[in-house]
Amino acid sequence: MLAGSKEVIHGSKNLQSMTQEMTSGINEMATGTEEVNRAVNNVSELSSRNRDNIATLLKAVSQFKVE
């Protein structure tokens, strides 16, 4: 009976260790997802600014006559 208790304790410790590793991995994934989300938002914002700048440039250039 004592051997069975030791196995349960050992199994419980293994389970706790695996749970901590999984929690750590999930937290890392969440952090990575947040970083990717920020990067995508930054690219979107930059693209929007570039589009606005191109429109402004085209308007300015259209005032010149090219022969």
C-alpha cells in the first residue's frame, strides 16, 4: 500500500510539473500573439500613411505639365 501511495505522489508531482510547463508555454504563445498583433497593426497604419502620402504626391505632381 505504501508503494501505491508513492506512485500517486510521484504521478501528482509529474502532473504538476507538466501543468506548469503547459501554463508557461501558453503564456509565451499569448505574448507572441500580442506581438504579432501589434506588428500587423503597425504595418496597417504605415500602409495607410503611405497611401495618403502617395495620394498627396500624385496631386502635387499632377499640377506640372510634362511634354
